[in-house]
Amino acid sequence: MDIGSIGVAQLEVFMLALARTAGIFTLAPIFGSSQVPVQVRVLVAVSIALVFVPLCASATPAPPAVDLLPMAALMIKEALVGLAVGFVTNLVFAAIQAAGDLIDIQSGFSFAAVLDPVYGSQTAIAGRVHHLLAGLLFFVTNAHHVLLAGLADSFRIIPVAELSLNPAAAGGALNLFAAFFAVALKIAAPVLAAVFLADVALAVISRGAPQMNVLFVGMPLKLGVGLVGMAIALPVMLAGSRDALGDIGYQIAAMARILALH
């Protein structure tokens, strides 16, 4: 094999790795945020793709296709795999913020919703706090290292030269979505329980004193219970969020196995 063919093969492997990496960093938390300049995202994707070229070459059982159409099909497949992995990673952040959204709805913070510049939607106090905590924990707990390890596992599970994907992957993705919703409930459970007890107390008061305006009294009470509950349950929220971020690598590998029909 001459040097020119080796260079072409490595360039093809790099392009396929870049397609998957770019797909991941399109949806991955922090890196895929609209607040991060496009130039920075492209530079990070190219740098990581260069690092993973030797791994992709060793995990590829056959050289990539040289023809234009097969190569284009492989790049589309790699982009889809990257988007799926990035979506799973983003689900972890969405689950943590969903826990805050549940607290906002139950405690009444949703009346003070403001525009979230990251997602372009309205986010209230608890949802914003949970999102910021998730962003801090993402780097404090080295979850970005776990993300890169999960990316490496995806290259081992789904080699870049394989074109086939599991057509039933949507069902597996739905199961992952249900698991992340359970994570959101677990994180928000202490505060939701406190707000529920406040609702029960207000119901008892309304039965004992019908002349009292329960709505007028209950709103500030539930707001106070929500704030105090979030302060007291902060260690539980941090532990649940840390565990969810620590499972990013496992969830990426699970999605890759679903896509690869393993």
C-alpha cells in the first residue's frame, strides 16, 4: 500500500469522525449552546475528531468507501449517530431542568417566568437554578470527560465504516426518555412533597374556616415552602444531578448499542 492511499484513507476516516463529532456538539449541552460561537464549536469538533482518528481506524473492520455516494451515505449515518448521542446527552440536562420546572409549576414560581436565552423559552426561578447547577456540575464533576469517554465507546460500538443502523432505535430512545423523566421526578421529589403537604394543610384550613380566602393566603405560603424546600433539599438535588451527569457515558453507550442492534 502506497503512502498516498494511506493518506486518503486517513482523510476519509477523519471526515467520518468529524461528521459524528459535529453531530454530537450540535446538541450536546454547553458545547452546543447558541451562546457558544460557531467558530469555537467547529474548532472543538475538529480537534476532537483528530484525536479519535486512530481509534476510528483501529475499530473499522474495512476501509471506508472511496466513491462519492457511499461516502456521502456514511457521512449522513455518522451525523445521525452524532445527533442521537448529543440528544441523549442533552436529555440529562433537560431532566435536571425539568425537575426545576415541576417545582415551578407546583409552587407557583411559573408566574414569574422569564425568557431563557439558552433555549429561547420561558423558564422560571427553579428551572433556571437547576439549569445553572447542571452547567456547574458538568465541569466540576468532570462530566465532560465522561462525555468524551462515551464518544470513544460509540466509535467502538458503531465503527465508522458500517452503514447499517437499527430501524427500531426509536423505541429504545423512548425508554431512555422515560428513564430521564424518572430522574427529574427523583430530583424534584423532596420539594414536591413539601408543596403537596402545604396543599393538604390549605385544604384542611379551607374546610375548617370557609370564610378565609385560601387562594390569597395559599399563594405566598406555597412560594415560601418552595423556597425553603429548595434550600433544605439542595444536597439531595445536587446528589441527584451529579448521579445523572455521571451516567452520561453509560447512556451514550446504551444509545449506541440500540443504534447498532447489539
